[in-house]
Amino acid sequence: MKDDELDRILSQEQDLVPSSGFVRNVMDAVRREASSPAPIPFPWTRALPGLVLCVLALAAMCVAAFLGSGTQRLPETPGPSIWSAIWTGLSSDLAGLLRAANVGGLGWIVLALLLTFASVTLSLRLIGRRT
């Protein structure tokens, strides 16, 4: 196609006529959309206090974990061999770690994660989806 032919085609004004039934289909879709009920809004006024309490509880747990991390360690006693010294050091580190985890509520966090995992797995199996 040459430039002259393209200019001639583009310079002609043609009336655009929609296909038969186009306007009717569009108006039917508009009426259908207008008559459908509005979506149910999320109840933010009921959920917001729970979200605020969760954030405050998380902040309190973080503060308690940081303040409780300076707890005293078990006294280390020198042992007769290098292995007993290593064992004593590991056991005191483990005891300190367990105390810090207890202050931070790690047991409750692990329990909540396990319960969440179990409930999601059970619900997915009940609806027939396999993950």
C-alpha cells in the first residue's frame, strides 16, 4: 500500500455504526450491574480493636524478651577435663537460651503456629485440596 492510497483512505470520513445488538447488550450489562447488591463491606470497626491488641501484645512480648535477656547465667564450675568444661558451657548456654525463650513466650508462639498449621491442613483436606 502506497502513501497516496493510505492518505486517501484516512482522509475519508466514514460513519461508524455499531453492530446489531451491541447497544442492547451493553445496556443489559449496565442494568444487570446496577441491580446487583453491593458487596458486603469488611467490618473494620469490629476488627480494629483486635488488631490493635495484637500489635500491643507483640510489642509487649518484644520488650519483655529484650529486658529478660540480661538474666543471670548458671555459675560455671571448672571440670577435670576439657569435655566436662565444654558440656558445662553448653548446658549453661542452653539454660540461658531456654530462660530467654520462656520469657519471650516461645512455647506459646510454637503452640499457636502448630495449631494454625493443623487447622489449615485439616480444612484443606476437608475441602478436598491436596497441598
